[in-house]
Amino acid sequence: MKEKLRISRVLIQLLLVIWSLVQLYPVIVMFMASLKTDSQITLDLFGLPKPIDLQNFPEVWFGKDIGLTLGTPVLNSVVITALTLLLLCFGAALCGYALSRFRFPGNKVVYYLLVSLIAIPMQALILPIYLFAKDLGALNSIWFVIPMLAAFQIPFSVIIMKTNFESLPHVVEEAAYIDGCSKFKTFWHIVMPMSRGSIATIIIVNLVSIWGEFMFSSTILMLPNVRTLPTAVSLFTTNMYNSTLGPLFAGLSIASFPLIIVYFIFQKQIVKGMAVGSVK
């Protein structure tokens, strides 16, 4: 019996290793291609770079030779992603805490309304949001895009936080109330530190969609000084930029590395956060 369990465990681990390699292979090819010249990529896309050419990264960052820079779009994407996640986590935590801890008229209605909002496709809102931004004079404004992106991710994030808060014991909060803490101080100093796993889950899940958001950014942020990274990278595949393969792969690498780095930093929290609320 033990021998069968050992064999099955080895097979599962082997399959997981193979699956990981299959997922990593395109990323490795992309990074190796970013270290090659255009001629090397054309002749041998999957081979090792010989010699290593680092010129693609400063070329695509500053854009002196190709007329397109990723420096400003990267900074714009960092600002939009960071502020959106900050607003999203704070708003989802407040809403989830209110729905899980306070009983008020319409509590269930609000919750089910949030659940139903998940079914609304973002593509259906592109025209109304564009017209709304135009009427407000908010076209080409990142300060309009930030709350908009946070609003799209609020329903799913609130469900995660509500489930997390319902799994936490009430005794700790009651003890804080007895010691004189207000409801907000209890929420901020007691409940939030206990919810790091769920917050990490919200960050990881929404980071991918916010960092890589293309549809609304390309529609609302059209000027070069407010352009985001996905929009800028897409320009490499159109018109005159489709022949610069080296900068294209360098741009894709720059766009991908922040997500990979953040995932490795938060991988323990994301696994822990996914289990929050599964057992009460």
C-alpha cells in the first residue's frame, strides 16, 4: 500500500514538473529572444543567444532608434496598478466587513447584487464609459481610469473578503470592543492584519487583469504621455514596428517580469488566501 502511494506521489510530482516546464518554456523563449538581434531571431528563434545582445532593452526603454518608448508607459502602468489595487483592497475590505458583520435592511440584496455584477461583461460597458469620460472631460486622465478599474474588480474582491471575515472568530473583535476600540479601529488594527492572506489573493488575482488591461486604456488613454504598457507594446506589432523583433520581445519581457516577480514574492500568501473561508 505504501509502495503504491509512493509511486503515485512520484508520478504526480513528475506530471507537475512537466506541466511547469510547458508553462515556463514560452517565457524562457521570449526572454532569450530579447537578448538576440533581429537576424538571430529570424535564423534561430529557439536557440541560445550567441552572443548575448543587451541593446534591445535600452532601445525599447528610451526609444531613440525605433521612435517608440516604453519608459513612460511603464511608469504610468505602475502608478495605475498600484493606486487601483490600493483603492480596491480598501474598498473591498470595508464592504466585505460591513456585509459580514452588520445586519441591516438590504444586506442580502446588496450581496446578491454584487454577485450578479460579475456576470456583466466589461466589453458591454466600453461605449457608455467612453461617453461618460468625454462628458466629464476625463479623456486621457489616469485619475479617471483608476477608480473605473477598481470598480470593475470590486464584486469578486468583496466576495473574497466577506468569506474571509466570516471565517474569523468574533471573540477577538469583542475583546477589542471591551478594551474601548471603536469599530473602525477594530477593523483596521485587529481584523485587517488577520486578513493578509485574502488581501494577497485580491492583489495577485487582480494584478494580472489591471496590469494587462488593454481595452479601456487604449480607448480612454490615447495620448503618448498617458499611454499604458499594454497599449505601447501593442504598437510594436503594427505598421512600421512589426519588423523590430528584438525590441518587441524585450518589450514583452518588461511587461511580464513584474507579474512574475510579484507572484514569487506572494506565492505563500496566495495559497494561504485561497484556503481562507473553506472551513468554518
